[in-house]
Amino acid sequence: MAEEQTEQANAANTAVEENKPEAQEGKPDTQADKTPVQNAEFAEAQECDSSGQESLDLLLDIHMPITVTLGKAHIPLRKLLGLGPGSVLGLDQSIGQPAELYVQDICFATGDIVVVNESFAVRIRELRTTDDMKDAAAKT
């Protein structure tokens, strides 16, 4: 029995290698079976004589979204579903505590909420060090 199964497996492998349809008997056709496959060929990368300053300038002009967190709340789903216009949701921060500023879910600074020209703004209180940010990222 095992010898017969081995012979069948070898025959199926040989037919697949030769791309013969009889290897697929009893199996539905799939898109993968019909897709031609080719090897990719790439030209060798060329050395660049520039100091990389142009690339750095390009990266430095990228706009990064900043999120400011005033506080957090953890509530049961039942209470969340009951929220509506006029509901008040208490936060874990007390008055006078700084807001946290995030880029890519990493807290990089704290600051105070202020009003400038009738809009909210943040006055930076403290910038976190790279080590502080790495430690905070590792904890999440």
C-alpha cells in the first residue's frame, strides 16, 4: 500500500514538473495553475556620488501627523453604547497635568493646552529623549 502511494506521488510530481494537465485530475483548476512564472532580472545598482543631502532634504520635508492626548478613559461597552449628545466622559488626567504629543504612537513630548487666535494649540513643556522614547515603545 505504501509503495503504491509512493508511486502515485512520484507520477504526480513528474506530471507537475512537465506541466501536464493529468497531474491535476480530480482537482479544480486554480488561477495559480494558469499563471506563467518568470525569473526577475534586475540591473546592478549604481553607486551615487552625492553626499545624500538631497535625499535627506526630501525626507525632512515629509509631513508627520501629530496626535495630542488630553487623557484616557476606560469604560464598559454598555456605557460606551449609552453615550450620546450631552454625555460627559471623565478622563484620567487632572487639570494642570500636561497633554502628551505622539508621532506614530510614540510619545515624543508633553505640553500645555493653550488658545491662540481662537484655536487650540500646545505649548511644548518637555521633549522626551531618544532613550525615553525607545523605552516607551518597547513597553507597548
